[in-house]
Amino acid sequence: MANIKSAKKRILVNETKRANNLPKKSVMKSSIKKAVVNPSEETVKEANKRIDKALKSGIITKNKAARAKSRIAKSLNK
């Protein structure tokens, strides 16, 4: 456990941020799975929207977003 006051605060802030990001990330993953399993126009749009939202809020990185969108597009084009 941290002894420094600022380190203790960082631990609390990180826990709060993780608790807020976890449901958003879960929804994003679910929409990606739906788009890959059943690739229709609306599921792909929904998944891309969720990916963009997660990217904008810093939940995922730029490369992860690009990779996920590419995989979804590949499944749609099959």
C-alpha cells in the first residue's frame, strides 16, 4: 500500500476511473461480437459508433480502434 498522500489519491482515482470505464468497454465488446457474428449494416454502424465513443473517452487506443474496425469490415465483406 502507498504511504504518500498523492499516491493514495491516485489509487482511488484509478479505481473510480476503472469502475466507470468497465461497463462502457463491455458494451463496446458486445457490439463488436454482434457485428462479427451477424454482420449487417446496422450492427456494423452500432459497433463503429461504440468503438469511436470508447476511443474518444480514452478507454481504448487508436490502434485498437482501427484494428477492431478493420476486423468488422472484413467480416462484413465476406
